[in-house]
Amino acid sequence: MSHYYFDKISGSYFPSVSTILQATLEEPDGIRQWKLKNKNWKTLLSDSAKIGTLVHYAILNPISDYTLDCGDLPKLSEWPSDTSQKLELSVMMLNELLKKKKMTFLQPRMIESKIINHEEKYAGKFDLCCPVICKEFELNGEKVLFDIKTSARVQNTHLLQLGGYWKGFPKDEKPNRVGIIKITPDARRNPRLEAELHIYTKAQAEMWGAQFLTLARRFHAENMKPKDGIDKVD
């Protein structure tokens, strides 16, 4: 389901960053081949999305100043049987990553926060943005915008998504860096069960942001419509 967020200034609903990417980018050949090999790919994707959603909340709630609104989640009986185990693994993997990298999330922390780019007419909800201390990446309290991913690898769409979020911040409030925290609690895809941290420069964020804006302008110019229905969010 594609998300559209309400913009109080214009009184309109704007497409999300992910909605624009899904509408404008072609499906990777690897995904098409995977679907051909797995006749139950819809179920597999659905289960993966459910786990990804819960992993986000399991990771972000402990570092949040308030309890995050999980929205309308499916009944417990509809979750994959190994859900609890994967959630425990995810929290453990994040804690191990922070310990290994000697990284600390400082205050203030913006978690599951909505951003709106009024000029380009799109919106989104990013995972985490906060000051960070991490000697390995020469961070001494600089603000970093993070996206959390549970996929097996960092993909180009993830970088474009980060760029879209980064471009949604006002010019004088943009984060100093952007990053991806990859947590894959699946021994088949991640045998060592180790989380990964990827930190990128402001120049890279600007590059991916410019690429995303090209897609967003095409989305509006061609009046593209999501293929999977629209979920309007205030």
C-alpha cells in the first residue's frame, strides 16, 4: 500500500518518498528472477515486510523518549512463527553494533518523524536523526540521519530514499551526515548475525537527493498513480 501524507499548508496529500521510488524505478532483474523461482513470493514478501515493521519498533522504542505508535498491526496469529526470536536477535544485534563501533546516540532524537518538502510536493517518515558520537567515522556530536534496513544488502533504492529524506529538511537544518543501519535477523541471509553500519558524507547525500528530486519531478509531471492502492496518513 502506497502512503500519502497530509500537508497542512496546502491542504493536500503528498506522496511518500517510497511511493515515488516504487512508481518511477523499474523492478530489478534479480527481483523478477526471484519471483519466478518462488511461486509464493507474495507471502514471502508479506512476511518479510511484517518482520521489518516490527524490527523497526523493537529497535527504536528503547531509544525513544516516548512509546512509538505502531499503527494497525495484524493479529498475533498472522505473524510468522519465528517473529519473537527475530525481534530479540535484532535488539541484540543493534546493541552489539553500538558496542563494537563505540557509537552513542545523543539527544535530541527525532524518531519516526515526518518531513514534508512543500516545493517538490512529497513527504516521508524517516527512522532516526540525532547527534552521534563515533570515533571511527569522526563524529563528535554531528547530526546524522539514519534509515534502518532489514534486507540482505544495501540497495540503490535505499540510498535514493535517504537522499529524498535529506532533501526534505530545511536548508539550515540538514543533517551533517546520513547513514544506514542494516540489521538482518536471518541466519540464512546473514550467517554471522552481525549488524552493519554505513555512514555517508553530506556530498553523497546531496547527490542521492538530487537524483531523487529528478524522480519526484517526473512522478508529478507524468501524474503517476501507485499500482497498489493509496493509504492516506495525517
